[in-house]
Amino acid sequence: MKKTVLWIILDLIFLVIFNALFFVLGGTEHNNSVWISYGFIHFAYLMLIITSVLTRKSKSAAVFGVTIYSISAVYFFIQLLAGTVFILIASETIQATFLVQLCIAGIYGIILVSNLIANERTADAEDKRHVEITYVKDASLMLKSLMDRVSDIETKKKIERVYDAVYSSPVKSHPNVAYIENSILQYIKNLEISITSGDTGNAISLADMLLTAVNDRNAQLKAIH
């Protein structure tokens, strides 16, 4: 049996038991305050089920998921308790029943959305960090690969100098140097073409331009940070 089907069955267990108790013990005739509580309880359970969908995929998704799920779980149990009490009271007026449960839902909504916003900021920071690390990592790997393919000693030394400069470059980047980083990656691709075609003169020239660009990026980052 597929995992999705098992989860659906698990999710339905509470609904089946709750509705069986509600209708078998209480019948089908209820006043408005009871139906309001019935609706709020189902809403709370629905939010508990869909919580996993609200978690953004990221490096810390597991931590985010536990936090958000805990918030929804606490809300559900509070709402289940409050809703059950109001169902048993079965008040003829709806004001107290509706307002109390609406306030509980409102507090839950504020806490949930606040955490989702915080999680989004953390996820954005992680994505930015990943991009920054990727630049240095990818550029270093590409240059290391080119060094292994070059037979000309002078060209190899120049590429090695560029590799050392890139490898020791600051990982933390800034939007102001994004265009330089793109140029560096493009220079490396052009360098690969020159090496493949055996154009040593152009390869040496590109290596010099690469070293200048890398040093320029690092100098700008130093001034910014």
C-alpha cells in the first residue's frame, strides 16, 4: 500500500471517530452554537493536516516543519478542548461561542504567519549563502580541471595563480559584485575553449584577465564589508 494512502487513512481516523461520537451521542439536531464549534474543530484539524505544505523547502526545512507543526498541534488541541466544552454547553446564543473560538483562531493565525515570515527570511538567507558558496566552489573546480588539462608550463602557472586567488576568495558575496562573478565564470568558460583549441596565447591573456577580475571582486568585497 502506498505511503500516501496510509497517511490519508491516518488523517481520516480522527474525523471518523469524532463525527461518530458527535452524531451518535448528540444526534443530528443541534443549535447554531454547536455547529459553530463543530466547524472550528474541523478547521483546526484541517490546518494541522496541511501544515506540512506550508513549510518551504530549504536546508532547515525539518526544523521549520517541527516548529510550524507544533504551533498547529497546540492550536488543534486547544480548539478541540474549547469546542467540546461549547458543544456540551450548547448555548442558545452564538456570541460567546463564536467570539472565543474566533479569538483562539486569530491568535493561532498571528503566531503561524509570524513564524512563516521568519522561516522565509531564514530560507532566503540560506539560499543566498548557497549561491555564494557555489560561486567559489564551481569556479575553483573548473580551474582545477583546466590545470590538469594544460601542458604548457607558463599557462599552467598562470591558471594556478588564478585558482589560488579564487580558492582563497571570500565566500560571502554582495549584489554589487554579481556582475564581476558572472564575468569570471564566463572568462573560465572562454579559457576552456582556448585550452581545448590549443590557443596558448589567448589562454594566457584570459588567465591574466581572470586574475585581475578575481582581485577586483575581492577588493570590492573588502571595501563593502
